[in-house]
Amino acid sequence: MPKQQRMPNMQQMMAQVQKMQHDMEVAQEELRNEIVEASAGGGMVTVKISGALELREVKIDPQAVDPDDAEILADMVLAAVNEALRKAQELAERKLGGATGGLDLGSLGGLGLPGL
């Protein structure tokens, strides 16, 4: 005789989804307050970006400013910003990944839950 499938407990599933949504909201709020920093050119250019991917600060050492070669300064700024963005995205993945409890959300992304 084939084994009968059990119906999932909808109340329990909804409670888990609500907890996960709350945890993700808390993680997103924490990300807004976290800052990652990256530099380029041996520290000549330093940038700070929030976990919400907002550029917060750009510092340029005056020695990096060469009016005859502005392109190298632009390259250093670009490199520092891209590295800071990469770090901020890694931070977000760690924080938000923990909020889902390792669940494979699959098609839940269309439910309008924050961060999905």
C-alpha cells in the first residue's frame, strides 16, 4: 500500500514565514548601519559603503592628485568603490542568508518579502 502524503501544517508554515520575514527586516536594518571600507593605490583612495550599498565616504590623499594624470586617480576611485561594493554584498549575503535559516526559497521570491 503506498504511503499517504501528509499535508503541511499551514499555520506552522505561516508562522515560519512571518518569523523569517521579521528576521530579514531586522537584518536589513542592521545592514543600513554597517560600513565596509576598501582602498586602492596603497591607501591613496579609501571609500566607505554601507551594507545597504550607499556610498558614505570617499577620501583621497592629496598626493594622489596629479593634474597631468587624472585618469589614474579615477582608476583608483573606481577600484576602491568596486571592492567596497563587493565587500558590502558579501556582508549582505551573510546577514540575509542567516535570516532565511538556510531555506531554499525557490519560488517565494515573488511574494514581496523584503530581500527576496
